Amino acid sequence: MKRLLLSAAAAVSLLSPLACDLEKTGNQLSADHVMVGTLLATPQVDVSATAMAGYDAGTFGDGGMDVVSFPAQTAAFVFFGTKSGANSQPEGVSGATVALQPVGSATPVALNGQGGGSYGVTSDSTDDLTYASGATYSFTANKDNVRYVGQVENSPTKEAITALHPAEGFVRLNANTAFGFDRPAPPANTDRTLGFVTVVPLSANGEKGTATYSNVPTTPVEFLQLAAVPATFREARVTIPGTAFPNPKQTYLVIFQAVRMGGAESDNLFLGSVMLAGTAEVGIVRTN
């Protein structure tokens, strides 16, 4: 967390010298409440049953008879807590009213308390939770009549990864072999989005197993550290280690999330708070 504070302090020196901005930033540096918010979407994925068996299926979904479909899903998560020092583990705050709201929308989506300062909801349980590229999303927590707000602007579009879609319809790879791909260049005058990868094995009947690899942060501290060192997730070349594909004759889903990062909007939230919004590109790997 020392690196996070140093990064935040360095950011202050680059801000506009307007007194109100400096005052707000100073308040955020000393704020003792912290928030991590994520809004992540995955599209519907259609996988050829013959591809899962290791055969060339040609065009996926031909005739609709050879397809296992994984429905699209959107999930929102918030961790809301307090911190007592630079190196302290944030302590979750329960009993808050937490919501996600696209800016310009009159209808917030309530996130359900899950204990320990965690709140969440998925599109499986509500039709109100959707993802829209280009939108600005606000994450809000209300506790004891005080409102805390984080925000992420310009949520990204799906990032097309050519290497995930060869002519055969899926990537053939030897087991325990690394797989790499290049990300497309970002639009002019914009930073590359963060890129998160998860690899999930599929059984012959299409059941998803436990992820064999993921570089997505999983704890509040890891998310907060992301604010200090985001460059690791912005590299143009992505390499998935061979350990992500441990078994021969196995089908894997490779899920690549392109994610925009935002932060604290209200001055009562710690400056290092992290808000993320993104959507996924999905490819299929079949090991030899």
C-alpha cells in the first residue's frame, strides 16, 4: 500500500492547480472509506460440440444442431470498507445501501449484501442489470445518511482478438503450452484499456469447470494496488502460461475482459478506490 500512496501523491502534483480540485484531492487522500466496484459482462458463447470433442467443426452453429450455448451474463460487485492506515487490510462495512447506476438513468440497480462489506448482483437475478459500451457508471454506497460515490467513464467496447478466432473456429494447442496474442491498438489519444484473462475448462457435455488461470485481482487490497500499477495490464502482448492448459484432449474457454478503470468521485472516498467496467471477448482452445 505504500506504493499506492506514493502513486496517489504523485498524481496530486499533476492535477490542475485549481484550489477546489486540490482541496478535493487532499480530502480523498485522507479519506478513511474505500470502495472497489466492478461491472463485467460476457457475451453469449456458442461452442461446437464436435469442437469440444476435438474435431474440425467448420462454421460453428451450422443448423443449430451442434452447439452448446453459454448465455450472456453481466455481474456487478462492490466492496465497501474502511482503512486505518497505508498498509492496513480494509475492513468491510456491512449494512450499507449499495447501487449501480448508469449516469443519465433514473433507475439504480440495487446490489445485495453478501457479508464482510461485499455487495453484488448478476443479470441472472434481475433484468435491470445491463452493460452498455460508452456509458458512465456510478457506484454508490449509503451508510448512516452519508453517500459515497465512485465512477467509471466511457465503458469500453468488446476488444476483437483475431488470434482467438482462426479459420478452424478454435485454437489448437499442445497441452502445457503457453498461448500468446496481440491486442489491437487503442484509438488515437486514448490509453489502452486494462486486460484481464481467465481460462476455464469445458467438459464433453459443456459443463464449465474451475478456472485453471486468471490474472483478475481477487481481494480488495489487490484491486487497490491495481490503481498504483495498472501498466502491467495494459501491455500490447498478452501471454497465457502453459499451466492454464494442463490437460491433453481438453477444451478451454479463454475469456479476455477489456476494462476501463475509474475511481473515487465523492471527496469522502479514498483516492485509491478503484471502479472497473468492461466486456469480454471469448475464444476456444482445444489441446492435443
